Amino acid sequence: MSEQTRILTPAELKAIEDHKYYLSLREHREVSIEEAVEDFLQHYAETWQREKLRHDNKEQIEEIERHKYLKSKEVQRDIGRHAAAVDWCTQYAHVWRQERESLERNGFVQVSVQIQNENGLHLRPTSKLALLAGKYDCDVYMHKPAGMEYYNFMLGHKPYINVKSILSMLRLGIIRGDVLEFIATGAQAQEALEALVRLIQSGDTD
């Protein structure tokens, strides 16, 4: 599996975004997300995974201990660590893991919007979206449910592309009725997505 087709989790993407920032500082230029993904997976992913596993295990033990305390208090006796661990894993572990791997937990905001413009998004509206995204201090990526032969990375089996790249966006052939999913991370992520949605819904994309 190539770096581009490696399926990332939100936690991995967050780590790659941080890596992209420091790479850009080191290189004295804006490093692309593809470069950051490749460099991270080749040189840092294994160390990061080990540290994440250690940290996750530590927090999981703390959650089980908290559950043991509350459950013991409820039944007015010490239920023991083993029983607490089994009960917590059965009832709460999957929810806990899902929440930890959510986009929101890892610093991303997301929004979906349907294209209503008869002409879809051709050169001019695509340029408007890319230029607007470029005004904000954040990274913005987009997923289109079908027809994404070109993309920058895979996140949870979904391909995503950098919205700030006009040429990449034009390859998608976005038409009326397409539902676009945007995710963003950075200091102005929320503001950027709100502005993009306003532009698309305003009809000022002809």
C-alpha cells in the first residue's frame, strides 16, 4: 500500500498535520500534505504508534479504575479490578475508542453542503473556493462521495483533497446535487468552513 492510499485515522491525520507544520518550518516553505504523509509514515509512524499505545493504555487503566470506584460505590462493595475491567470493556470500551478517534477529539471541524448551482463547480467557482480557503489560517480538505480518482490522502476509507489546490479541485468534476464533505484544522478552521458554506449556498459561484 502506498503512502497516498494508506488509510489514516483522525489521530494519525492530526499527528501528520503537526508534522507538516514542523516540516514547513524546517524547510522554510509550505510543505504539502502528501509530503508530510510520506515523511511521517516513513520516519515517525512506528514511534508515534508505540507512544500512542502507551498513552492509550494508561488512560484506559485510569478509566477502569474510575469505573471500579463508581461501580463499587453503587453496589456498596469492592467489585475488584478484574470485574471492573470486564464490565468496562463490555459496556464502554468501544464508545471510548470511537470518541478518541473522532475528528472532533483530534481537532478537526467538519461540515457537509450540497451543490445547488446548475453548472456545478467549474473553473471560476472552484477558484473562488480555493482562494477563500487560502485566506484562513488552517488546512481545509474535501471529500466527494463518488468520482474521486485523484486525492491527497485516505481518511477512514474516504479520499480527501486539499481545497486550496485549484487544479486538484477541478479534476473532481463537481456537479449539481453532489454533497461535499469538508474537514478543517487550525486556528481558523471553524471560520473557514462557515465562509465556504456561505459562498456555496449564496449562489455566487457562477
